[in-house]
Amino acid sequence: QVQLVESGGGLVQAGGSLRLSCQASGRTVSSDKQAWFRQVPGKEREWVAAIRGSSGSTYYTNSARGRFSIFRDSASNTVYLQMNSLKPEDTAVYYCALDLHNTFEVSRAGTYDYWGQGTQVTVSS
């Protein structure tokens, strides 16, 4: 049974930083594609960033590129999202996701097999 547990969310002022963590259990995920999504009430879940397992290649949505960084620590089976220069519009529940099949597409939620429970990020102006 694969489980993903996120942590690191919280309240931060605009311009500040947060690091989100997503630790996997039940499977070694260093070779799997992983991603971060976010969601605000009343809107669809939005893809933020992804990392491929085989190559370590990273991908970002336009709003995240240059401010956010996705990386993983294989020893702890954890993927991180470092978020800098946060803006109020980054406020959302952030979810990590895991794709066991390493499909080519990185931004579509339906390609991911497992999800964490979410962690709230609130950026005040």
C-alpha cells in the first residue's frame, strides 16, 4: 500500500518562502514520476511542478518557473517543493502525486496513481 504524506505548509507573508515535503511509504519512488498540484475552493486542481524518476528532469507551470523548485531525496523517499517569492495567489491546498507508470504527460492529474492528503499554504499580502 503506497502512502504519500505531505508536510511543510503554513502561513507566510508575501515574498517569503516555504518548503513542502512529501514522504512516500510502501514503495521506493526514486524511479517514479512525481508532481505537485494545488487547488483552491471552487477551482480545478492545478498542476505546479513535476520531476521524472529516470532522468530527474523537472517541469514547471509558468507561474512557478523561477520561483519554485522540485527535487527529491532518494535516501528518505521524499520529494520536496521549495517555494520562494511567494505571492497571495499561491494560496491553495498543495498535493503531491505519484505516477507508477511514468507516463510522458506531466501536467494532467489523471495520469497520477496516488495522492497525498494535502497541505494548506496561505500567503498574506
